[in-house]
Amino acid sequence: MRLRWSAPAIAFALAACGSDEPTAPQTFEQQMCIRGTIAIGATVNGTLGTNDCDIGDSYIESYRLNVVADTTIDISMTSGVFDTYLFLLRIRAENVDSLDLVTFDDDGGGGTNSLISGVALLAADDYLVVANGFDKSDVGAYVLTIVP
Ligand SMILES: [Ca+2]
């Protein structure tokens, strides 16, 4: 298991990615490839691809997780076609420099699947669930589930 997330590194990687588009600054949604929201108890069927956000050694796309009451959850990411990697970030403000790493997992779900278990969330906070592949060849269909 490796720790790859740090806000400055990601900000740099994402900025470098967009360097051939000199004028329009990207929104936070574009920078983090936010595909929507995910609710506690919900399942999302997603597809990670080479058109998603490039963080240097792999791709990401993400989902906002809104919390209405303090709670403890599990987050599962599985794929039959690639090696998954999963992050949970806290959003302090709407930019890539204001994301805190809460926790992450590579293979805790068995095989190459990811599982973050027993993470405590605070109702006052806003979170981002980041679906990631282990490296750049890790793209394809996946299933993300938030279990209360
Ligand atoms: Ca994995």
C-alpha cells in the first residue's frame, strides 16, 4: 500500500494537465472530476477512463458525500477489470488546495478491491469520495457503495 495523496502534489499534477488550455480556469468540479453526489446506503456504477482527471500516475473521478448526522460508514469500491484505489477527502473549501485526506485503501476489500471500513463522519463536514485506479492502466467499470 502506498500513500499517494497530498493536496500540493495533486494541485500541481492537475495544473500541469490543463497547461495546453491557457485561459479558462477549471472549476473545482472539473479539477476533481466530480460526477455527482453519493448518499449513504447508495451504490454508484461508474467508469474510470483516460478522459478522467489525471493525477500523474493514475486517474480519478469523485462524488460528493453529504452527511446530515454524525455517522460511521464503510465505503467499498470493486471492479472486475482493474485494480481499484479509494480515497476519502474532507472539503475545507472548494479548491484542490483545501482538501484533507481522511483515509484511503488499496486492497482491503479482497483481491485488488478497496474497502474503507468504520470511518466516522461529522455532519458539519463535506466529503469527497475519490475513485482511483492503482496505475494508469487501471481503468474501466467499477462499483462504489456506501454502507451505513
Ligand atoms: Ca487495489
